[in-house]
Amino acid sequence: MAVMYRNRRDANCDLNAFITKLIPLIRECWDDMGLKGIRVLNGLAGGVVKSEPGFQAMIFLQFETREELRQAVLAHGERLLLASTHHIDQTPVIQVSELVAQSWPGQMVAIRPNERRAS
């Protein structure tokens, strides 16, 4: 699942507090519910030279299955979304996606349909 916060000039985004306070809360709520990993990205630039990033911050939460993600969101999603408002003052764009391939230098791995993970 991707939780993305648009880049707005008037937005208040305290990524340090987000990382030190909200990420531990996410882990506390979802580690036992199938959460496999969290990635937090800070937007630096857009796709054109000297352009602003489209998103100020992006958080990627990886679960083993869509059902685990669904159960986790049902159990704690509202609480975590409310907690995030203490660190970022905007409503995120949320997208549930499916991992279909990943690549590292010299290696490309396609994930077969029965091996796909929700993220």
C-alpha cells in the first residue's frame, strides 16, 4: 500500500516526527498482522530538471497478502490515519498495489501470480 502526500507549499510535514513516532506505532499495530516492511521516501524533485516533486512524502507498506492488508486496515487504519495528522497536515492519496516484478543489478525477477505480494 502506498500512502502519498502531495507536495504543497502550505503543507506542514515533519518527517522526523513521522519516522520516530508514527512508524513505531505502525509496527506496533501491524507487525503481527502481516506487515513485512515499511519504506519512507522524501520527495526531492520532479521528472523535469529543477521541477518540484509531485509528492512531499511517500510511505510504502508491504504485506504478504491483500487479505492481511485488509484485516490490518480494518483493525487499525483509522487510528493510524488519525495519528498521522499530528505530523502531516493533509489527507494522503492511498493506493493498494500488487508487486509483479523487482530488479537488482544483473537480476530481474518476475513474480508469478500465486507468489504476488500486496504492497
